[in-house]
Amino acid sequence: MSRRRLLGSLCGLVFFLNLARIVFAPLLDVFIAEFGIGEATAGLIATLAWVGSASLRLPAGWLLTRVPRHYLVFVSGAILVVSAAAAGAATTVRQLMLGAFFMGTASGVYFVSAQPLLSELFPDRIGRVMGIHGTANQIAAVAAAPLVAVSLWVDWRYALWTIAAGAAVVTVYTAIQARRTEMPAAGEGDRSLVAGARSEWRIILAALGLSGAVVFVWQGVFNFYDLYMQSRGLSPAEASTMLTIVFAAGVPAFFLGGELTDRLPSVPFLLAIGGSFAGSLLLLIAAEGFLALAVMSAVIGFVIHAMFPATDTYILSALPDSARGSAYAVFSSTWMLSQSVGSSVLGSLIERGYGYDAVFTAAAVFLLVVLSVFAGLERAGRLPS
């Protein structure tokens, strides 16, 4: 029972940690108007939250070879409380960028420590637990746009201050539950970050190859999804609804993705998810009318969010106890860094005059080419399963 309660508290904490990364997407047009910046600079603000999420994952992985995993979970909550409060008080773009960066670092420290911890707390149900935890993570993405909409009635800063207050409460509750739970000893032999990465380099590279390009494209798409929908003729309210649909479809996707990845061959499942995402992006471009765009938004949201529990389960279930924390930290930091620049790249292309449809089409074709290469490697038996 105590482990289940700890899982519940971690689901609460991950809600606020992911909300801190997602909240900048529906705020981009607010930043453009209030600070007088262009799309590239606005995209950089969102990018910095994801770069921050990647930045401390390796140092956190090294710390996992020295301290228990749940200690770093507490640290991540403290970082989020301080940085979200500071970002809400920002009066310049530079201050806002710093706040976004450190809000991102909190999530990076958290995921590197919490994901291996969860896989060790529930070793026989990794996929299911990743799905449950990911569902809580995704509910935050659904809540981001409504939270911003409500806060705009008064001031956009209240969205960030709400995150700070919520994170403070849940971090304290998580610490209480952790003290009541007997922690697993599975990671006690994991004492070298470099040795863990060297011994498991094949599974790390395979997981990065199967999902890295997909999540890179996804980062660019979702951070500008609101503005893209407005470019298709939708009102700001309708565009915000589309973004909410994308994230809402991800809630069942996380749960079902976790369940399916426990039952299906991992590599073919990941390839199918990536190919479906590329195909649905092309269909989105071809869609016309509010209803068609809403349906395709739901399809895209469902497909892409199944990628995350499938990827985490694929690598965590393959890693031995002696390298799980260290090797996962190397994978996670590289994976996050590869996707974090997606919104900045897309914003730069749009500012240079390329249309959204042209950029999205090129991205989808690029994904299909990359996934075809990995499908060939899978058929040749060159990928770890």
C-alpha cells in the first residue's frame, strides 16, 4: 500500500513538473505582444524550458550513483518552486528565459531519478506504471491551456505562481510518503555513470534512434500548434481548443501505450508509432474545416503520446540493476537535448518566411526516411529487442 501511495504522490509531482514545461506553449502569443519579440525569440523561450530539462540530467545521473533516487526527487520539487515563482515575477525577456530554463531543469532532475525508481518499485509492471505515471504527466498538458486562459482574466503570471504553490504542497507530501516506504535496493550496485553508459551503449543508441527524430519534430509542432491553427483560419479560442484536444488525446494514449508495450514487441511497436505520427502529420496538413482539424488533432495527440511510455519501458526493462540509473540518465539527457531545439528550429524557419505546411511536410518526410532505415536494421536483426 505504501508503494502505491508513493506512486500517487509522484503522479501529483510530475503533474506540476510537466505543467511547467508545457505552460509556455499557450503563452507564446502573450509574450510576443507583451515583450515585443518575434516568433524566433518566443520559440527560444519554450526551447529553453526543454534545454533546461536536458541540462542537468547527466549530473543528476552521476548523483544517482552517490545518493538514493528519492532524494533527487525532492530536490527537483524545490527547484520548481523557486524557479516558477521567479519566472512569474519576470519583468524582462532575459529573466523570463532564465526562469523557463530552471523550470525545465527541475523536470530533468525529476525524470532521471523518478523513472528508474518507479521501475524498481514495480519491477513486474514497468509498462503499466510508466503508463499511469505518464497519464498524470499528460493531464498536466491538458490543463496548461485552460490554466493560462483562466490566468489571463487577471494576469498571465498567475499561471506560473500556481505551479510554484502546487509544487510546494506536493513535494512536501511526497517526502512524507517516501519516509513511510521501504525503498528498493536494486540500484545499490549502480556506482559509475561512465561504466553504466559504456556497458549499455547499444540499447541507449537504439532507443535514441527509434524515438529521437520523432520527438524532435513533435517539439516543434506542439509549441507552435496554437499559432499554426490560427494560420489555418481558426480563431484564437478555436486554436487553443485544438491544442487542448491534442493533449487530451494523450491521456488515454499514455495508459494504453504502457499496457501495450508490456504485451507487444518493443521495436516494431516504436516503429509503428513513429510512422503513424508522420502519416497523421501529413493528413493534418491536408485536412480542411474545424471538424477535420479536430479529428486529426486527436489522432496526432494519441499517436505521439504513446511513444513516451513505450520508449521508457523499452529501455528501462532492458537495463540491468547495476546500470539502470546511470545508463538511463545518459539516454534521457541525450533524448531530451535532441528534442529541446525543435521549437527553436521551427520558429526560425517560420520567421525566415517558410510556411507551416511546407515545414511540417518536410518534417514528416524526414521522419519516414529515418524510420525506414531503422526498420531495415530491425529486419536485419541489428537492433536490441
